[in-house]
Amino acid sequence: MRYYSLRRLLFALVFVLVWWWWLALPRPLFDSPLSLVVEDRNGQLLGARVAADGQWRFPAVDSLPLRVGQCIIAFEDKRFYEHWGVDVWAVARAIRQNFRAGQIVSGASTLSMQVLRMARGNRERSFRQKLLETLLAIRLEMRYDKDEILRLWANHAPFGGNVVGIEAASQRYFGKPPHLLSWAEAATLAVLPNSPGLIHPGRKRAALKQKRNRLLANLLQSGLIDSLGYQLALKEPLPDAPLPLADHCPHLTERLAHTRGPGRWTVTLDGELQARLTELSTRYQRLLAGNGIHNLAMLVVDNRSGQTLAYIGNIPGLAPAYSPHVDLIQAPRSPGSLLKPLLYSLALQQGTILPGSLLPDVPTVIQGFRPENFHQDYAGAVAADQALARSLNIPFVHLLRAYGVGTFHSALKKWGFSYIDQGPEHYGLALILGGCEISLWQAVAWYSSLARSLDGYTRHHSTYGSKDWRAPHYVLADSSQTDAARSHKADQVGAAAAWHTLQSLETLERPTSEGQWQRFASSRRLAWKTGTSYGFRDAWAVGVDTDYTIGVWVGNADGEGRPGLVGVRAAAPLLFAASRLLPASQEWFRIPHEDRRPLSVCRRSGYLAQAYCPAVEQNLPQAGRRAPQCTFHQLIHLST
């Protein structure tokens, strides 16, 4: 009876041990905090932020370059693909060598066992821990295949200092991704986890080089590299001090850190374009600095996809006094005249005006509010499209009054201008002259949406997309994978109103350097608008064509105004310089014929003609049929 009880007890004990062994591996195997890693659309590293524990620990890669894997296996575990977690030949060799030396001079840890040691926090080495790692290594081999185990090792091995993982090490010591490493560079990294302290500059460099060269000799002997490759690899120098990681879009990286958190984020930016525009902006800022203007921001968006291609939130390398950390793409600033095209397009859409409708441009006082034009002159009466092209203030105050401050305020809120957070009565008629705050991100979103809606309408059989009016995005995973639903009803601004708005903006007088642009076939057609805030604190310029929208803000982060800080002088030259770095657009906006209709218009006033007007027929937005009739031509009976 006692025999059977002991047998059952032994069976139960074995069952428990086997059950423990089967479930002993944690899920996930590693739960250490990760760094934030930002890559461009082509996989180029744009920026990174250290993990919460102070380590450079990049998120795990899905593949390991063959060259790197071969170096790791040749140095750490030559029979990696032949054993099942424990290399009995290596164990036998280690016992023999250690017995002869009278001390531990050789180990027998396989890559699988090392992965377990790292996953369990690199606990103290003892016979008990070694036995446990051996048992768990066999279990590890049952859960993962060999390539997965190799990647686990490469992603979590220590490479000296606060560098963990092959990708962080490759970027930190050689400034390149692992797949671009040479044989010498891959060999250098492969030997580091065995002695991470060798990487420190000025310390034990000879030992590091000796270990690297020994590994290269093994690679030559095994036939992985040829004699010439071996000789060239020996001549390659060791890395000096760790390199600073790339930081090509610091403000977007910080934004991702706050909104998305650690992990690997592939963004829509074009790394090459980002670098070229950053260089251009830095050179341009040096010119502005002579006038005490220290900050600028630039945003470039692909209109059709809504993807952000370049994001320069501020000038890198500025002195701390000039607030280089402030993301001026997202910062609220006064827009000056930048909202005039919004009002113009809405007024066309509603039928408040027609493009040629006369607006008053005379000295005006409305309940104590006295608007003035930038040049402090008056045209008497000016056509609405010319008022937009010349950015006249007084005509647009009258237009806002006719359209309705409350209605315009509601439209701005619907379009995502979130910094306009007070009621319409708070802003009044000054709303159209910059008496509010918006961000460059919000401005570019509207101009890009206007272009996308019009371009989509003419390319998709006179229909509007449900996603035409949206903010740009910068995370590639946020790109829509399906076509938006389309309809014949405009959700925001109709195609004809958009086309007339952009046509008027194309006629703006360009800066002096672009004054003769129409004479050159290589010149880029651009509908563009500037803005200058009260007190010369903000200079804006936004340009748009069928493919791209470019937004530029220039000023001082602390709000200090400077003479000459005017949109057309301070921001527009950078806008046009940036446009020359973009691929040329192949076409201009096509006329949306389906959204226009012939209307009889007074030749003098630009309003709908009535019986006494000298009339002319024009193709105008459909909503124009609701526009007011001309009140200037009237029949007056005179008595004789």
C-alpha cells in the first residue's frame, strides 16, 4: 500500500514539474519599456526617444540581416542550428577546460540559454540558475523556431552603456541600420554583448579589436567571407564615441511621444524632402535673424492623400532664449488675412456675392470699429475677386457683415479651428482681420481640403468625396485603405466656389524675386495667400496647387513684433523657394463645368443683372442664382 502511495506521489510530483516546465516561460518573454522610434515612409530613421528606464531599446525588428546573424552565431553559438537549446559538446568542452584550469575559463551557454538569462533579468550565475536556464532553454526551443530565437537575442542583448538591441547599437555606433553594416561592423557588434564594457572610448580598444579580428578570421575559415573581404575588414577602424541618434523632425517626434507613446512609428514624411527643407529653412532664418526674427515653421502636405510630407515645427539649434522647443505648426497665432479666402468661398457658395460683385472700399466705422487697409488707401468700390487678390481689409469687413459673423464663426468651428473658442460676439467683425487665433496645421488643413475637393470633383465625374474635408495625418497607418464614398452634394464648399477662389489667389502679386514668373515655362503655378497679424507679430504664407499645399509661418515664438514682419516679405519668399524643391505638378485645376451655370450679370456692378443693367452672360457658381440683383441701375422718372 505504501509502495502505491509513494508511486502516486512521485507521479504527481513529476506531473507538477512537467506542468511547471511547460508553463514556465513568461508571456510576453520580455516586457521592458521601449524607446520611441520614428521612421519615414521609406524606413529611414528620423528620430528616437530613450525608453522610460533610460535605455536605448528599440522595438523588436521582424527580420535580422543575414550578415549580422552569421556573425552572432559564429561568435556565440556555432552549433545553434544543430542543438535543441543545450549544446552537449560545448558543455563537455567547458567541463574539461575548466577542470584543467582549476577555474571557470569557458562557458557553454547557447543563444537560447542567453535569451532566458536576459528575459529573467540577468540573475546571479549559479549552478541552480544554470540548471534552470538549461531546462527552460529546451522549452524555449519548443515555443519558438531558431530564427525567432536569434532575433530575440539580437533585439535584447546589451551592447554597452545604455544601448540594448542590435538596431539601437547599429544606429548608436555606426549611424546606420543593421542591413547596411559591413562585415567588420557586424563583427564588432557581435562580440560586444559578451563584453559590453569594451565599447567605451579610450578603454580596452585593443581587446575589442582583437576579438573582432578573431571573429573575422573564423568567418574567413568557415568560408563566409573571402580573403579580400577579410583583409579589407581588418583595416576598418573601430567606432569612436557613440553617435547622437538622428533627430530630423524633433517636434513631430515629441508630438508622437505625447500622443502615441513608445513604439515604432512609421510616418508619412519623406526623409529626403524633410532634410532639404530643413536646410533651406535654416539658411533663410539666418537672414531673418538680422532683423530680430528668430523662428519659423513649415508644413507640406500631399493634397490627394492628405499625408504630411515635411514637418518643420521650428528651427533646430537655436539658442534656448528663442524657444526652439516650441512646435509652431501647432501653436495658436493670429492669422491676419489668412481667413479671407474662407469667407470668400463661403460667400460664393451661399450666393452672397458673385466673383465680380462690387464691395465698398471707403472709410468705414461700424459701432466704433474702424478697419483700415494695409496701405491705408481706398479704392471706392472694388470687385470681390480683386479685393481678395489685393487682400483689402475694408471690403472684407463689409462682406463678413453681409454674410454674418455667427454663420462664419460656425463654419470655422466645423472646419476644426479649435482655438476659436469664444462666441461670435467676442470676435465681431475683427474675426476676418486676424482677431482670433489659429494654427498653421489648421490653416494648411483647410487650403489642402479645398484643393482636394475641387481636384476630386473634376477627376471623379463631378462628385465629392466624404473624406475631402479633413486634417492632414502623419502616421502612415492612419492612411485610408479604402476609397471614400462619393456624392453629388457638396459637404462644405462647392467645386465652382473653390475654383473661383483659387483662380483669384493665383493672381496675387508675387514677391520681387518671383515678379516675372509668368515669363518662364519652368515657373510653378500656385494659388497662394499671405497674412500679417496686428503689430507685425506673425507672417504667414500658404500656397496650393493640385498636388501639394505648403504652409509657412515666420515670427518670434515669444510674440515680439518686428518691422518688416509681413507675409509677402518675410514668409512668401520661403514659400516659393520651398515649392521649387517639390516635383512639378502636371496640371492645374480644371474648370468644374457641372457646378457652374450661365448667369446674366451687370457689367458694371458684378451682381445679377436686372432690366436696366448693361448685362453680360458669365458662367458662374450654381449658387450665384441666389445672389442679389444690381441696385445701382434704376429707372428714375424726371419731371420736365
